Amino acid sequence: MTARIWHMGRDLQSRLRGFFDNPPAADAAPLELLAATLDELERRIQPAGRGRRLFPYDRVIVRIAQPGADSVAVNAVFCQLGARLRERLEELRCEAPERIEVSVEVREAGGDAGEPLLDVECFSEEGSRPPHAVPSALPSITITIMKGQCTESEYVFEEPVIAIGRTSDPTDAFGQVRYNHVAFLEERDGVNETVGRAHAKLQFDAGSGHYHLFNEGSSNPTSIIRGGKTIRVAPRDPRGVRVQSGDQLQLGRAVLRVVIN
């Protein structure tokens, strides 16, 4: 009886929050943006019958376009998102995938008045998007390991986000598990140890139809080698650098080759 009353109270609290809460203001602080993101993710919970509730998504992408955005402050707060989402789902007694990958993109808003401050997209295991998302055919991308040791010598993806780092399932200081699609082995060979556990990611931009490479703040550099020239990817730059077919990606001393079809 007590548990039932608790659930009723919690459900009522959620409904009241959804009724009274306004969208975050353009100058919202990072903690306000985090709270709004968690509330939006809670709205994606689906009934599964017999009183069960389900969060069916294993990948979450959050895009923040804010005037004068402080990307360092936002990223520092949003590194808690994975753990906070897991706590929220457990509090709601909601079933969820064992692993949920979270990606956050922060940039300063441009002149597009219709651009949302906060955009949250969820993907299922099959890569499907909710109806409001902009559909876009993903190109096939082949990643070949040129220098370094990975779980595979070559990977082929049709994914919106491809995480690259050392080990398959590293855990950060907050206990958040990250899934690396391209996973370097824990080998001390002068190359692999220069790849950070959460070193970089390739992310598909539906607007331009291109992949961009992002440096996720590794202590060792991230670069694109193209036509004999080296293009440095700045740490935590929310714009990333556009990747072209045939580019080589250098992460520390490791090198990958990318072919996009």
C-alpha cells in the first residue's frame, strides 16, 4: 500500500512538473539546462503493460544552441547526464537498456530565430528516431586501423555517432559508462596508451550530410591528415571538423583511415 501511494505521488509530481514548467530561457544556467533535459527524457518513457514502464532508447543526443554559450561550463555539468538519467529511471522504477550512450553538443546560437535552445533526440538499438526527428539516410563509413591495435582491424558503420577510445566500456569519474564503437586495446606498445579512454567521436550532421570529428578533451592531440596537411581538432570544440572520404585521423600516435560511401 505504501509503495502504491509513493508511486501515485511520484506520478502526480511528474504531471504537475510537466504542466507548470516552462521551456528554459535563452540565458538558462547549465544546471537548468540539465534539469530540462532530464525532464524531456522522462517524457520519453513509454507504458509497457501491466504497470511496467520502459525507456526503450540506448542512445541519447543532446544539442544545445545558446547565445553566448559557455561550452566548458555546460560540458562540466552535462558530464553527469548519464548517471543522473540512470538515477531518474531507477527512481521511477522504469526498465531501461543496460547501456545508454549519451552525447552532448554545445555551440553558440546563430541568427536562426527558429533554432531550438535545447534539442533532445533518442535512438533505439535499431537506430530509429522518434517521429519529430529529421530523417536522414546515413552513409556507410569504413574505418581501417593504420597504426595501433583495436578489437577489429576494420569497422563498418551506419551510425549517427561513432565513439572512439581505449577499451570498449570505460567508466569516468562519475561512474558513467561510455561505449566505444572503435575500441583500442589496453596495450603498452607506444601507440595505444596515447589514445584516451574517451578520446574522440565522429558525429553525422543531418543538415550538411557530413560527418564531423570531435576531440573530446584527451590529453593527447586529435588531428585530420588530408593531402599531406595536418588539421588540428581543438579539444571540446562544439563545431568539430568536417571529415572527407580518404582522410586519416590521428589520435595521439594512433592512426585511422576513413572511407565514406
